[in-house]
Amino acid sequence: LIGIEPLGKSEKIGENAASIKFGKDGILHGFKCKVLQDEFGNIQDAYSVACGLDYPGIGPKHCHLNEEKLAKYETIGDLEAINAFYELSKTEGIIPALESSHAIAYAIKLSTQVQNKKILVNLSGRGDKDVDFIMENYPLC
């Protein structure tokens, strides 16, 4: 089981939303989780090209899966997700949501490392809501 976190623009706090990778234990909106915070415990801004991932914390279930080593968490940056958005749209005719594009990008990367294995991706469609944003900000060259 592999979960993908948004690396956003960089590893710098405020430019990603990778709470498991860069967060510390804290309380956010009433639950304990990994939270992007400064050395004083102040919650920091999160960023992702996918607005549904733009959050400074991660759910308690993901924290548990990570702590118990039942899932591994990796990161994918904005441009990798954008490229995967285009790739799946062109090759399969499925327009993924930008949130799911992170998982698609990792699956593409993983597929070059494994042979004769199936990769199952939990994919939400609804990329149609992201098309205008993508075309305006990341048009095909």
C-alpha cells in the first residue's frame, strides 16, 4: 500500500503539503495527526497545485498506517502531477482530478521499476473541473 503526498513546488515548508514527510505530531481541527508546523508548533501554510490536497495535516488513519508501517508514503511534485494529468488524458481518455494525478504520476514512475506486476491506482475522475486551470497555467507546448 503506497500513499502519495503532494510535494508541490519544493521541500520547503509553505511550498508543499507533504505532512507525513515534513510534519510533526500536533493537533489540527480537533484530531492528532502529522501537521506542517514551525519549531514553535505554529501551523504553517500548505501548498499543492491540487486544491483538494492543499492542507497542512493528514488524517489520523494515514498517520496510523504510516506509524505501523502498513503503508509507505512517497511524494510527487506539481509538474509530475500535471504531466500525468496530460498523459492519462491522452492515452486513456480519462481526465483525472489533479489530486489523483499525483497517484498516476507515481504509478508511471513505479511501472518502470517493476516487471510482471499489476499496479492498482485509486482514481477519481472529475478532472473536467481542473481543465480550465490546467490549460490557463500549464498549456501544452
